[in-house]
Amino acid sequence: MISRTRPRPRERGFTLVELALVTGILALLLGGLMVPVARMLEQKATATTQTTLETAQQALLGFALLKQRLPCPDIGNTGLEGTYDTATNTCSSAAFSDPADASWGYLPWATLGVSGTDAWGKRLRYAVSTPLASTVSGTFKAKVANSNLIIQCTTRASASVPSCFSGASLITPTDKAAFVVYSHGKNGRGAVSMDGLTTVAAPNPTNPANSDEIQNLPDSTAPGSTTISRRTFVSRIHTDAANPAGEFDDLMVWMPASLLVAKLLAAGQWP
């Protein structure tokens, strides 16, 4: 008896049309997944930076309790506090310090023993009410009440800036902050890397929509700069470039004079 082998049925593969359809569906699925993943990563970076800022705030408070003064900003790339000049009553350099108002620069992270960068690898900024950095013994407590850094919601007069106006009145969280620490956020405009070599271009000063981020870049050489403008900082809800309020993503913490007094009192160092 002769056995015959039946021919195998031809195996049918994907056609080009079917492959294109599958590829398109996978691309849509992956694209849909990437958006929430990117948003989650951004939220994580923001939360990490906020924690870093709060840690720096506590370290500065501890420094004040131990030293009976606040550190001068770092204006170099060492992470160490600047030097207070008792002859001029300024920190490190008159180009970065106003005797009765603010001194600004970078967080002296090495002096404080904390991280000096945000989650995007950019250095944290720091400003202090200059008299509180005086190294003259016995003057700190008397000067705390005169802390005069201003934290306001916006520099703009437009009510389109979210949550910055109560009626026609601009919201100003405090005009008596002892110090402020902040990050330039994800966009990093005006920020510097830890190695001091990589800088991100500052916002365009001719565009009014950039005024809030520019306010957080005190510069004694800028046109129209005053001692009041150099001790005024902006903290508000984040908005993107498409928002009428303009792009803003800076993150900030500060220490009101009243809270600093309360901390000194709790530590038995007040009055």
C-alpha cells in the first residue's frame, strides 16, 4: 500500500497592511503611556526639589540657632558661605549685596551640609536680609525684626495671573522674610549647574510675560534695578508659556521674621 503525504497548508503571514495597522496601534498605545510617565517624572522631580528646599530651610534655621546669624550667600563655586565685611556691612562683594537690604547668590550648601542642587542638576539660589548675616556679636536678635525681604505673588498688574489678586489687591505673603531659597524649576532659565560651567539663558527681559522669572534674578547692574527690587522675590502657581500669565515654574521657600522669632523662642534663645 502506497502512503501519500498530504501537502501542508500554506502558512499565511501578515500582509504589509496588517503590519502597518499593528505598528500604528502599538505606537498609539506607547504614545498614550509616555505622556503620563513623563508627567509622573516631572511631578517626582518637583517633589524632590521641594523637599531639598525645605531641608535647606531647616539647615539655615539650625545655623542661625548655633551661630546667632545667617550665612552670607556663596557667590563663587565652592559651596561655602561668603565673607561678611564689617567695614561696608555687606556680604562678599557690593555687587551682590546691599548693606540694609538683600545679599544674593547661591546656597552655601557645603557650609550647611545639605544638597546644593535641584532635581534638574541646577544650583539653588539663596538671598538673605544682609544685616542678619553680620558677624558682629550680639546684634542678631535686634535685627531679626527688621528682616525686609519681600515675597509677592507677581510683578504684573494683570489679574490674569492665577490666585495673585484679592479683588484689586496684590497678594504679598510677607514683606519681612529673613531669607529665601529657591530653584529655577524645570525650565532652569537663568540657572547654573553645580560645576558652574553650564548656564541656561535668562528669560528675555523685553518680554513682559517673563517679568516674574526675571524678578528672581537680582542684578545690581540691570537697568532700573533698585535696592527694593533686589529684595523682592516672586512665588506663585506654575504656568506654562501658553498661559496669559507667562511661563513660571520657580520653586521657593522662605523664613518670615515672625517664624524665626518663634523658633528662637522655642530654643530658649529669645529674648
